Amino acid sequence: MSDDKSKVTDKAGEIAKNIWLAGVGAYGKAVDEAQDSLKKATPTPPKLFRDLVKAGAELEEEAREARANARSSVEERIARVRDNFAMARPAKAEDIEDLHRKVDQLSRKVDALTKLVKAQAEPAKKAPARKKKAAAKKPAAKKAPAKKTAARKKAPARRSKG
């Protein structure tokens, strides 16, 4: 939303500047034409020329005031943007050192928490390993009777041959 506001403000400033420049251009053109006409008409400047000079001086003063107001407005907008982004002043060495200290503290806390989590996870890993060993022994006990059955089958076959 603030982007839209700044675009509108920038556009309004541009329009105001263009209007001001057009006015100055018109003033300059009018003065040039008046001077040319006066040079052709009379060797001394008439009242009309003096009036135009007076009006030009007044316009010039107004233009200076408008430019000062525009500059002030721009400076105010820049100050607001800096305030919004907390850029009112550049970072100082102390600020950067303070941030480094805070990062170091956070790193130590993260390391401590990581060690704690690993320590809590190790007993949980050891318990399932014991269950696996017990499960491995049970199938071995089942295989032993199967071998005896195979040996019994072989024994009667030998008796019939003999």
C-alpha cells in the first residue's frame, strides 16, 4: 500500500515540476518576444516592459518559494521512509559488535540444546536394539526343531535299505 502512495506522490511531484517548468518557459518566451517587439518599436523600454519585468520578478520569487516547499516536502518523505525502515542513522561499530555478541550467545544456546536432544535420543535408540537381539534368538530356536525333523526323515530311509 505504501508503494502506491509513494508512486502517487512521485507522479504528483513530477506533474508539479512540469507545470512549473512550462510556466518558466512561457515566461521566458514572453520576455523574449516582448524585448524583440520593444527593440523594433522604441529605443527606450515602455511601461509595458517595466510591468512585465516586475511581474517576472514576482513570478521568480514564487518559483523559488515553490521549489523550497517541494524540496522540504521531498526531505520530509525521505525522513518518513527512513523512520519506517529504521534507517534514521547508519549502523555504528558498537551496534555491529553487539549483534555479534547476541549471535554468539544464540549459537551457544543452540549447541547446548542440540547436545541435550542427542543425549535424550540415545537411550531411545538403545532400547529397540535390545528387542532386536531377542527377536533374532527366537527364530533360531524355531529352526532347531526343523533340523531334527529332517534328521528323522533320513533315519527311516536307511532302515528300509538294510
